[in-house]
Amino acid sequence: MLEVDTRGLKCPLPILKAKKALTGLAPGDLLKVVATDPGSVRDFQAFCKQTGHGLLSQEQTQTDSGLEISHVIQRKA
């Protein structure tokens, strides 16, 4: 699973970095995007719905440095 760190970035940068990373993956491969922007939850839901990629999970974790959201996306076939 490829991981992309978008901590500290605001919309639309997490989506753009994810889109770029997905183009380098084979169909069925997984991408994990770690973000701190609370709006990324809604953004990744809309992105996956529009593009056909699978949104497998979205987990929010409170860390010492703040909220982190992990999005796991499966590249479409």
C-alpha cells in the first residue's frame, strides 16, 4: 500500500496529490492518504464517487499534534 502524507495541506491539495499517486498504481492497488483537513472526509467521499475508485475506509485519530484522518482508496479496475 502506497502512503501519501498531506498533513497540513488544505483542499484541494490532498485530492490532487491522491489523484497523482493513483495514476501510478495498478488497478486494485491501495492508496492511503493521511490528512489533517477535516473537510477531506467529505472531499474524498465525493472524489471516489465521481471517479469510481473505492473508498475502503476513513479513520479519524487524535494525535499530540491534532486530528489526523486516514483515507484508504482502492484504484478502480
